[in-house]
Amino acid sequence: MFGQKVTLTPTVVNGSNVNNGPINLGGSTSSTISLNVKVETPTNSPDNGTISIYYEKSPALGANIARGGNGVFLNFGGGKIGIINFVIYLDSADFNTSGGNIYAEYKNYAGATYKSSNIAVIKDGTSPPPPPLPYKYIEIVPYGGTPILPLFHEYSYVASQEWVNNDDQIIQLGSPFYQGVDLREKTTFNDGSITYSGKINYNIVNFLPQFDNLYVNNTITGNQYLTTGQVPEMIVGNEPTESHTIKATGGGRQRDQSVRNSLKSYNIQWQSRIKYPSTWTNMSAVFFSMYGWRDISGATQMNYLPPQTNTGMEYRRLILEDPNDKSSYRRCAASNVIEIIPLITNATKNTVCCDQTVSSDNLASPLNGDFHNFSYYQWLVSQDNVNWDPIQNGTTQNYTPTPLMEDTRRTPSFQIQYYRRILLDYEKSINYTSNTVQINFEPRSSTTTQSIKIFPNPSTSIINIEDSQRAFLLDQTVVSIVNFTGTEVNSNKFSLINSNLISVDISNLVPGTYFLTVKSRNTYSQATLIKQ
């Protein structure tokens, strides 16, 4: 073969379309690059070979094969041209400040090699543009359901990332949705600059629309992480109920009336989906056709026994108004989502470090995990090293634990939290579990006071917080409610009743146990809150 020509063309860099070099990594620590490689021969060729993509920070240091660019087979099919597409991953740390190069190399079966021209790789240190949507995407979500959100885009020098609505209000991951909303990814950098993604529209279907302030209590238990040989246990659902408000029609001191009814007579439909992460690059109709929610045939009972599988799965339960309605907008209400993940223990695939002892007033140091190509990470947290929950924002290689929300009524063992990491190998569709590490939280300082009283507790809607010793100036108080995984679900949203009494509406919270903190100046008080 003589005169072979190898042409390398970048097509997408971190979600942005390009058609030439240089490749700008911007401020990203890890970048996703789509490439097109074309090999041309002067005559029709029955000879085939392999294509690899190399990167180098300088010619003196030599080249390395890029992640995703290793020895892909190229077939000419008897013609003069062979074309193949790659998706590779480049890390900013692999390049000098001045950048480097990438190139494609074709190797035929005789061992002869042919290289493309170099394409420069630069990293100007500025923030890359926000991740675009391939088109305006609309996801349809059941009443009270949680949408499938893409993972946050990876940048360098990030101070915080969150989802926000059109009013720039933060929407917590895992929150149930009761009305339609447009969401954007908001990234704040260390220098104070902010960038927003495009909007994703979430349409919420109706359920019992004749009722005001409708809340549906539809819960299932619980996450299952299975070791080799274990089979899934029954997923148990509660008897669903609904509560709504009947507005007062008369004048004077008449108040709105709260009504609660059983939904036991309504039809049930269980759904499942393959647990596969959504990203800015794969979020499309194709993704949801493969990894979206699907009805489980015949699964219409209160409880559900899932089959054994080698694939991580998520489950939820729907309450239907009309079981014959199969449309996308059928009227239904969703339960919480639980996951069942079969795990394989392999220390060479997934290791995290290390045990810590810290003050409850301080942040723990980051938990560090090893890196693997073509992998998705999910951190888990537990209070007893038996029952585990996924951490909503714990989907990166490393994770910094949030401060423990202390409950002084519990035993000292509550001062320990356990962590481990699940690693999903994309290529093998296998979930590997790491070793377990623990953080020992020492008791808080003497500024803690337990003078508050919460009532009613448990509660379905409104709770009252009373400061019996008037230890706080409640008009200068900050109220925070977090769930078990450390995610804040109510940030300083309360109503001042009088100088020592405030109320908080928790009707939108998923039933479960929460930790409430009331802070005022240099003192604070904490208590456990149960939402029914």
C-alpha cells in the first residue's frame, strides 16, 4: 500500500460542535471528544487494519493511547476509503499549560503505520460554554414523581452546582415534582462567575385535579444491594392515601379543612427502568427508549417481587385513575424510587479511602476512590453498615461527606456514618462495590441547646417549632431540614407565628425521617422529624 492518507477531524468537544482544531479543553478536568478518522488508499483495498488515537504533551515525552482510542478495527470493504468514529477522553492533567497534540495512527496487517497530521490541544483555563441540549427536551413525569436528570457537567474550579428553576430557586435532587417546571444546571466557579445550561422542560401529569393542595402518600421500601447469590426481596408498598384541602366558604374565623382518603380502591401499576446514568451527551429520545420507565406486565398488586437480574434496576409504583389509559399523559401518581443493584466485590476494580475521626462542627476530608475508564460512580451512606442509601450528589470519583446532623436522643453509635462506592463498568454492565470506610463524628460543642419542641411529630403537613426557653430570637433564625443522605430539602422556609413559635410546611416532603436544625447567632438546636 502506498500513498495512504489518514485524516483526523474533531466533531464534538464537551458537547459543543466543532469541525477543526485546536481542541480546547477549557477549564474541564476531563473532556469528552468525538472524532472522525478517514483512511484513503489510491486503489481498492482488501487489506484491513486498526486505528488508534494518541495524545502527547510534548514530542520529547512520547505519545500515549487516549482513553477510548485503543486499536479499533477498520474495514475498507474492498473500497478505497475506510471511515470510523471515536469518542475519547482527555484529562487536563495530562497536558502542559501550553497544551499538546493528538493524532490518529493507522496500522495495516503487514505492520506498516501511517499517521494523520497533529491536532493541537489547548487549555486556556476559561470556563467552557454551558452544555447544550441536542434539542429542547421535554420529560413527562407522574404526579409526585422524580425526573431523570443528567449528571452535572464536569468543570474545573467549581464552587457549587445545582439545579434551578426560572426564578433561580434551587431544586433539590430527588425532590418529588407536583407541577411543571423548566430546570437549568447552574454552575458557580471559584472566581464567582456563573454559567447556566439550556433548559429542560418537565411536564407533570394531572392526578385528581379536582382537589386543592393534593398530597399523595404512596411509598415503597427499600433499596437493596445484593451480593453474589442473593435474590431480591419483596418490595413492600403502603396503603396509599391522599390528602387535600377544602377551602372555607364562609367569612369570619372559618378555616380551610384538611381531608384524608384512602386510595386502596385505585389501580396500581409497577414500573422499572435499567439504572443507567443520563448525561448531557446521551440525553435524547433514544436514551429514554432504552433506559426510561416501563410498565411491568401483570405487576398490579400492592407489593412486588422483582426477578433476579445481573443489571442494576430502579422501581416505582404508580396509582392510576384509569387502568385502560396507556397514554404518556395518563393520570397517575408516583411513589418514591428504590434501586436494586447486584454487586461484585473486586478490590482491583473499586477501592476507596480512608477512615476518619472529625468534629461534628467540621467538614470531613474528601473520600478518595481510584479511577477507572468507562465508569459511573455512585456513593452510598449508612448509619448501621447494613441499610444503605444512595447520595443524591455523590456521583463523582471522590466525595466530600456532609456534616452529620446530630440527634442527641439516639445512642452514641449514631455518631458513626459508613460510606462505600458503587462503580458501574459501562463496557461490561457490571456493578462493583468498594470497601467500606467510616467517619466517627465527635460530639458537638457546648453551644448546642435542646430547648425546642416540635409538634405534631410525626406530621403529614404543618409542624410547629416552639422555643420553650426563648433561647433564640426566632425572627433571626435559620431553619434547615435535611434527609438521611445529607441533602437539604427545606432551606429557611418557615412562618413566624410569634416570638417563640414558628411553623414549617412539610407537606411536599417524601415520608421518612429527617433532621431539623434551628440556628440563631452562635447557638443551635437539633431534633428528629418524622414525615408521615
